[in-house]
Amino acid sequence: MDRRQVLKQSALAAAAFAFSRDAFSREVERIVTHRGFTGNIIKLSSNENPHGPSPAAKSAMIAAVGVSNRYPWEVTTQLREKLASMYGLTKEHIMIGAGSSELLGITSLMAALQKGNAVAPDPTFRLWMGAARKVGLPIKLVPLTGKKQTDLQRIKDAMDANTRMVYLCNPANPTGTIIPAAELETFIKDIAPKCIILLDEAYTEFCDEPSMVKWVNDYPNLVVAKTFSKIHGMAGARIGFAMAHPQTIKQLNDLQPWANAGAGAVALAGALASLDDKNFMSFCKAENQKARSVFYKALDKVGMPYIESHTSFVYFNSAPFGKDVQKLLESQQIVGARTFEEGTKWLRLSVGTVDEMKKVAEALSVA
Ligand SMILES: Cc1ncc(COP(=O)(O)O)c(C=O)c1O
């Protein structure tokens, strides 16, 4: 092949690649679905980041497709080292999983093996609970305070000699509330000597509260779970991490079929690139605040009370509105308003883009 032929062929390859990338993004847009709704919908059900993944993460993930024939050991180590340096830890403090859900599951499995019970607020993020119960970990659910805050005192009161784990989500899902750092620190100091504290920090990056990871060396029972699904916009890539004392990470790793191997090469590459894309994270945080304000105004206008959120979703009481908000939004292809407290009209809606939240506002105001 002469030089001209080579150039022609690589130009064709580049065009085909650009075309497939384009077709790929169109395809991705097309297949957005939610419980029977599909296509041109506004999906506000699962607190996904409407902006992500970051451009840097997308490029890194596309490039990583080509090396997906190889096991990603080195990249896994690189990610653990990078996270360790960000949090002032060592890679032995870090465990990688296919989303933080996997790590919540494994931590509750570790608690179940100690034969006893767990305590968690109610409502909270429950995805890990079904499997935990099935492997023999009964879960005592503790109601929130009247202001929908996590009730640390009642959680303590619900604990007994057989309590092996307390799960806390901070900021909380579905309410968006936060336990002030000082209160949480006191709780950790008090409870971590007695049982595992599984602290789910999926949404910390949307607010200014500090992570509690600084306590993992003092309290081997503290496991902090984090995810790339939220501020990093990589929910579909399935990658998360847990941070704990190396002793604890080792015990958790022993419960994985293959230590740290839940996330694939593509997700790992995206995660590494996303951590470097600080501008993207600041952008997502700022846009989330703007879009949240648009939604707050809409709720104020129609008289629906809400909890000030520290996250990428809002918990609001649709009772005074007098109409079925879920159905009303769905009639406009806006899906995802969900109830977490049976018998009440409190709903959670994820915060989308500013434009999406303007459409929500419009749907509510013309009702
Ligand atoms: C509080 C909380 N923890 C964990 C998760 C699961 O995240 P992942 O996608 O990393 O499994 C979610 C997802 O919505 C969540 O809200």
C-alpha cells in the first residue's frame, strides 16, 4: 500500500469511527426507558446525572473498548492508588466494585456472617436490604424525625447486643437531608467500637459536608461507600468504591469472587479520567443547584412543601396540591416521581437539567 492509500484508509477509518460514535450517542438517547415509557422522556427516577459522563471520561471509555480483551489489573491498581492519594489513604484502604451497590451488599454480607441484626433509618436507600435479609441479617427500621431527619438517638435506642451493623446514608436518600458533621462524628466514635457502620456517601459531592473517611484508620468498623454513578455521571458504567481500614478491606475482598474485579476496563478508564475532570464536577454541582432552585420555585408556587436538599433529588409533599403529581408529570412524559412512604403523598423527584426542571415547573403550573 502506498502512502496515499494508507492516508485514504485511515481517513475512512476515522470517518467510520466518528460516524459510529455519532450513531452510538443517538442510539443511547433513543433507548432511554422507564417502566414502559421510552424515547423522548424526561427521566427523573434514579438520581442519574443528566450531564454525564464527562467528555474526558467518554473519550477514555471509548479508547478502553479496544483494550477490553485484557484483564484490567493495572488500571484497577491505578484507580485504587489515585483514590487513596485523594483521600490521604493507601491503596489497601480501597476496594473497587461494580457500583457501590455491590459494596453495600458485600458489607451487609460480612455483617450477616456475624449472626445478628442491622439497624437502618426508614425510609432510606434499600437496594441492599433484600439480599441481606435472605442471608440472615434481619433489619430493624427506625423512623425519621418529624422533620424527616435521620434520628441518630432512635437508631442508638434500636441497637441491642446482637446489632452487627448500622447503615446510614449521608446525605440521605430519599429525603436529601444531612446529618451535621459534628453529630455524625460523635455517633461514629460512640458506635464504631461496637459494630460495623456502613456509611453510604453516594451524594456527598453535591454538598459541602466533609466525608467521614478520615476516621477509617481509627475505627476498623467504619466502611464508607462511594460511587461514580452520581456526580461523575457514570451510573450505567457500574463502578463504585469502598474505603475502610486495610484489615476490613481484606475481609470484604475475601467475600468478592475476585477481589476488586467487579468493574470492567471501560468503567475503570472512565473513572480515572473523570477524577481528573474537576471542571466537569464543579459544573455538575453548580447546574444541580440551579436546576434544584427552579424546582423549589415551582413547588413554592403551587404550595407543595419540600425538604431543602443536599443532593441531586428533592423530597416533597404533594398532599396540598390535591392532584396526582405522578400521573400529571407522566402525561407530559416526565417520569420518576416516586413514593417511599406508603400512605403519604411525599414524593421524590430527581433533579434533571435546568431545562428539564423548567418543563416540570410548567407541567405543575398549568395543572
Ligand atoms: C444512597 C445510594 N447509595 C448507593 C446507590 C447505588 O449506586 P451505584 O450505582 O453505585 O450502585 C444509590 C443509587 O441511587 C444511592 O442512592
